[in-house]
Amino acid sequence: MKKKDWFYSGAIGVVAICIIVVVVFKFVLPEKSRQGGFAIKEFGKITVKDLSGSELQLADLVSKDSSTYCFLFELTNCYSCIFRGIEDLKKLKAAGKPCIALAVHHLVDEVAG
């Protein structure tokens, strides 16, 4: 190989190593720090409404002892996606896992309908 070819091969190798290092430190390692879940500031102040319009504290709906599976959806999501999400929640509930579904919408009457 010519001296010029060695230079280009070395430069490409250095760039590849830099990319790998950046990916590992930016995307792979931070995942380990998130394994314990995530924190929401002032979680106790978040309220949701049930289908009758009564306000509930979100903190009262989630399990204190284990992970709670939460399905968030909008009424504008595709119906088959919502159906599949609700079916997944039914399976989780049957397996004894705590789970809730939250429709993100501003009118309770439309959600109840």
C-alpha cells in the first residue's frame, strides 16, 4: 500500500473509533442509570379525572411496591392501536400486574363516550 492509502485508512479508523466511543457514552451507558425508573418533579400534585369527572391523585393510582404499567393514548390515535393497548392491559391485569389506561383529552364526556 502507498503511504497515502495508509493515511486514509488510519483516518477512517480513528473516525470509526470516535463514533463508537460517542455512541457508547451517549446512548448505551446512560440507559443503566435509568433502570430504576424516572422521577417526575412534584408527582403528588398530578391529578386525573375518572369517567364520572371526579378528580383523582395519580400517585394514588400507581403501585407503591412494584412497577405500574400505564397506557397513555389520545382519542385521535388509531382505533386498532388503542384496542391493542387495552388488550395488552387486560393481559397484564390477568397476570396480576398493576396497570392503568389514561386517555389524554380535555373533555371527560367525549372520553366516556
